[in-house]
Amino acid sequence: MATTVNVLCYKSKTLSNGEHPLMIRICKDGKKKYVSLGVSVRAEHWNFEKNVPKSNCPDREHINILIANKKKEYETEIVKLKSEDKLFTANTLNEQISNSVKPKTVEEAFKEYIQLLQDENRRGYMLSVKQVYNSLIKYNKHLNIHFTDIDVAWLKKYETWLRNNGLAENTIGIRFRTLRTIYNYAIQEDMVKAEHYPFKKYKVSKLNQETAKRALSKEDINRVLQYQTDNRFMRLPIDLFAFTYYMGGINFVDIANLTQKNIIDNRLVYKRSKTGKLIKLPLVPQAVELIKKYHSKNNPYLFPIFSNRHTTEQEKANRLHKVITKVNKRLKQIGEELGIPIPITTYVARHSQATIMKKAGISTAIIGQIMGHSSERVTQVYLDSFDNEQINNAMKNLL
């Protein structure tokens, strides 16, 4: 006997708001199973002959999508069970569906992931994810859709929309890598089955554009580090550039948050703000001198970026933006004065140290450990997975 799945408006039950719940009805071998769809409508908004919401039904589009997705989910599972020649009842079919996924909308997944990043104090990455969330809202009008709605055709339309709005290739790539991360999170949390994953066919890698060179040679690095000036406003940017270079390409935000507590056994120990990964690096003599130069007993921070006055996250974010803008502006001026072939920023110091290490024959794995690189889907690996001697020898190539 055929197995059928329909959605009905359960008129015999009236909720406190005057609406009736929508129920999934599974019929198998003469037996029926009713399961709540999780939404309700008023009787005047439901077409009982066709079992669909009327045109005047509020949230009609969302309800239709929800019904289509749920029916598709059951029908796919029925085909799978039949193809495997497995026996099932209306009850076991429903149990199979209930245990396999916990349906959540893309909206819910984004908000859940953003909250997760906020709880982990990964504010920079959280804001990046929020930016993609806002972009998708603008594109799709809402995100009360399920991940099964995000197929290859949907992704291509989103890509076209981004291009029509004048976004650069690399910016589009960031949007899609973030969306892919959210989809992977949804699979991990059983919000959607892996078989619906659209990024097997839609390759995000095609959106990667080769960026302009951002690494300096060792000779140019030394020219910057040896730059002489009595202007303290120009001296600080050079010293922050130097500290970034000497200490494994440490990010500006991580430098800003360093305190005396981050110095343990003559090593700099901190968690990278972007990934939460623990990093432990030997403090080279040049870095120690820079810390001694700027650290004041009146300020818990090693460098004069934050102070006791910056207590809230927003105050810190505003201060960080102000300082890094000035630092990079002055570094650019110094670079132009020295005739450096590319605009200098603190990121150039980070990129350059990795490139110089690579040219010196240091393995990519060790460089990745030093810089705190990691994937959101991979368990954080502590730096001491490589012994300290390897790290020490790698760092010597910068001196």
C-alpha cells in the first residue's frame, strides 16, 4: 500500500490565539500518524479542499515553503527506505525524520552562530558574519527559509546580485566562504542533511582572486625597521610593525590586548582573537626591548593602544579602529619616503614574516602554528604540538 504524506489544518483543535495547528498526516498500511508542523493559521485563511493556505493568509509564502520542505523531507526518506528494502510504519518513519534533523531556518542558524561567536568573545569574526547575514537579508528579503532552499541555482543568483551591486571579487568570496561555514555548522548541528550540501557543485574557490603582493623582502623589512625618526608619532607605528614581524605576525588586535599576564617563562602566550587558538612563541630580544620601551606600570597593557579608560567592548572597538587607522596611515608615509614598492601596513609585516619563513625552508605546518591559522571546523591545536626547539629555530630566521 502506498505511503502518503499531507499537511492538514487541524480544525478540531483551537489554540488560545484562535488559530488551528497545521499537522503532517502520514498514512501507511491503513494507519495514520499526525505530527505538528509547528505553525498555525486561522480557519478563514486555509483552503480545506486543496489543503493549502489561501492567498490572504499572513506568512503564506513562508508556510508554503515550510510545507514543501517538510513533505520533501518525508518523501525523500520514504524513497530511501524503499530502495534499501527496509520495513517501516508511520511511527518509525516519523521517528527516523525526528532523529535525523532538527529543522531550523537559516535565520535561526545565523543568530545561533553569531551568539556563539559573541560568547567566545570573537568580536571581529562575529561582525564579519553579521555583515554576511545583513547582505543575505537585503538580497532575499528574509531568511525564514531552510537550508534545503539554498541550492546551486540560489547561490548563483546571489552571486549575480552581489556583482550587480559592485562588490569586488574577493569580497564576494568572503561572503560565500562565510555562508559555507554557516551551512557546515547547520550540518554539524543536524539542522540539515549533508546530502543537500550545495557547495560540492558550487565551488567557492572560483571566487578567489589573486590579490596584490603584500609581502616585503627581508631587505625592505630591514629598511623599515632601521628607519630613524625623532617624531614619537612616527616611532610607534614602526615599533608596532616591528613587534608584529618579530612575534610571528601577531595581529594588531592581539597586540592591543597583551598584558604582563601574557608573558610566561620568556614566551608570549595568548589566544588569537579571531580563532581562539592558543599561541606560544619565544620572546626574541628585539621584542623584549619593545615591550620594555612601551610598558608602563600605570597601564596594564603592554602597548599604549588600550588603557584603563577603555572598559567596554564598544570603547575598545572605537579605540582600536582609531589607532590602527593612524598607524597604517603613518606606515604608508614612511614606506613612500623609503621608496618601498607596496603600501606598508601592519598586515604587511604579518604577511612578510610568513613569506620569509617559507623561503627559508620552514614547513607550512609550523608557519601556520606560529601565525595561529585554523579552520572553524577543526579542533583547535595547541602550539606545543610542535616542540619549542622547532619553534625557536623557525623564529631565528626573522633575525
